[in-house]
Amino acid sequence: MELTSAEKKGYFGEFGGSFVPEDLQLVLNELENQFLKYKDDPEFINEYQYYLKEYIGRENPLTFAENLTKQIGGAKIYLKREDLNHTGAHKINNAIGQILLAKRMGAKRIIAETGAGQHGVATATACAMFGMECVIYMGKVDTERQALNVFRMELLGAKVIPVTKGQGRLKDAVDEALDDLVRNYKTTFYLLGSAVGPHPYPSIVKHFQSIISEESKRQILEKEGKLPTAVVACTGGGSNAIGAFAHYIDEEDVRLVGVEPAEAATLTEGVPAVIHGFKCITILDENGEPKPTFSIAAGLDYPGVGPEHSFLKVSGRAEYVTVTGQEALEAFQMLSKVEGIIPALESSHAVAYAVKLAKELTPNDVLIVNLSGRGDKDVEQVFGMINKK
Ligand SMILES: *Cc1c(COP(=O)(O)O)cnc(C)c1O
């Protein structure tokens, strides 16, 4: 996909940009140059497409959720099946894309930070595949809560470094990873996991995730002969949503709907501010620091959101709504029972809202729900939540 002028500059309205120290800025400038050099290079594209197909298992289906549609009795609901990707979610699309870029740039070592561990696992997987050294920074508190994901990363050959500085949380892990990058930029590539961070990361992540809507657009035209009424995706940092929206942004008649957890409703309750090196809409505490959030879906627990979503919200091109953890939990069970598909708790937020929206629409309407991941990882947590009641 061609980069828009906004993506090239790194500004989406007032949002985005790069608010980092000078030495880090030099590293980011070089990353931008290399990305622009390779993104349209036919060999690079071929290689990316090879791994999408042979390793990730794309293209994945756009499944008509016939039982769910019948049960609800409104719009036809289609599911874009990112849950069927290798490793069970959309994050691998971006991890493979960035690691191919890292290889071209001569990097021998990949670093990343992770909160819940999902991005760490996707990164460790890609590193194992490409024989790269892999270092994952993770807040000490998070390594204790996500011990199984730490073990998973170690199985894949990664070194997980627990960060004890500060509060030992995601933000501190980000700081450590950036320090590492500045010290080791000659050999090291920082693989960022969502459509956030300083320019050029949001544009890079969107580029690699836009495969989702490239496929879904082709698939829906084949199946329905028309574009969908709306595309619905859950929004944490915003990478699966921006990938699911990308090829529809210029199609003014297609509604774009981002679904946030009511417990981490960044775009609904936040204000413009600079966090983690870029400007976005974010929830701040009374001291002006990013406020910790508490969603049942670990992957949606981020106080900020990508700059392009911030702009799509302010400009009115996309709608952002919230559903509660309880509603997501019900959607998790409903989709499992009715379609035989256990969705990730993150994706369950999108399913929950799609069910509400479908009821307001007619059988002539078509909804695409981006099923960002599978729920196997969440079964134990849901077991605990249901049995507590
Ligand atoms: C990480 C994750 C998300 C949230 O991240 P985005 O960058 O907002 O897409 C959503 N769904 C699943 C399954 C995830 O693993």
C-alpha cells in the first residue's frame, strides 16, 4: 500500500510525531530511511509474502458467522480469522515484517518490550524462525503474573530480562529497551508491537498489519459483491484495528468502529498528551502521568492509543465505543457455543459490540468483525472468573 503523506511525516493531524532525545532520534531517522527503501522493494515484498503464506498460514478466511447471524437477526456478520494465524493472533504479521526489515538492516539482535507477554511471544517466535538473538524486557511485576508466557519465550530461545527499575511495569520496560537501543543500535533492532510509539513505528506497524484489510476487502467483494456496512475491531494500542481499517479508510461509506474496554477507554475518556515519545489521546492520572488501566483483556491494557486512531476519532472518520468486561465475557461464551470459535478476550470486545450493532441494522447490511486472536490463552482466566460468581 502507498504511504499517505501523513504516514510519511508521522503526523496525523496534531497526533504522532517523535518526542525523543537526539541520540534516539538519529536511530529513528535511519530506521525510517531503511523502511522507505525496502517497503516497495519487490524482493522484500516477495519474501514477506512467502512467510505470510508458508509460516503464518495466510490468507486466513473471512468466515460467515451464519449461526450467530441467525440468532441475532440483523446484519450479516463475517469474522476475519486472525485467530487462525500461527501463534494465534495478528501480532505475528508485524513481527515477521519488522524482522525482515531488521535482517536487511544488518541487525543481529532483536529487542522488544512486552506487558502481558503476547508481543514478546510473537517476537521470540519470529527470532527463532530467523535465527536472531532475542532479548525481551518485561516489568518484574509482569514476569511474575505472566510466568507461563515467560517460559514460552524462553522455550523459543529468548532471554527475558525482568525490569525492577521504577514500578517494574510496562513503561519501565519500554525505557530499558530504548536505553539498550541507543547503546547498541549498530547491531540491534527494536521490534515494536503495536501502532504506537514515535514515528516511524506507527506507520511501519500499519504497513505490515494492513494485510488484514487487503485480504478482507477482496474476500467480501467475492462473497457479497459489495463493501461492508461497517468494520469492527478491538482497540488497545490499535494495531489490529488499523490493519483491519486501512483499506477502507478512503471508502467513506464504510463505517469504522473501534471497540475499547470500558475499563481502559482511552479514546472515549482521554485527552491529547505526549506519552512514550509520541502525541496521542491518553488517560492521565492527577500527576499528568499515563494512568494504569484494568481491562480483563491484558492486550487492551494500554493507557494510550496509536496516533492515527486519535486522529480518526477527532476527525470523525471512525467511531470509538466501549463495552464492559462483563459484556466481553458473555460474547466470549456466546461465540464459543454458537460458532465453535473461542475468541481471545480482546477480540470478544469487538464481538460484543458487533452483536449490538447487528441488531440495529438490517439483513442487507454486512459487518466484518476482526477476530484478532484465539482464546485458548484465556480459558483458564475465564474459568476462574465464571466460577467465582
Ligand atoms: C495484543 C492483542 C490485541 C491488542 O493490540 P492492538 O495493537 O490494539 O491490536 C488485541 N487482540 C489480541 C488477540 C492481542 O493479542
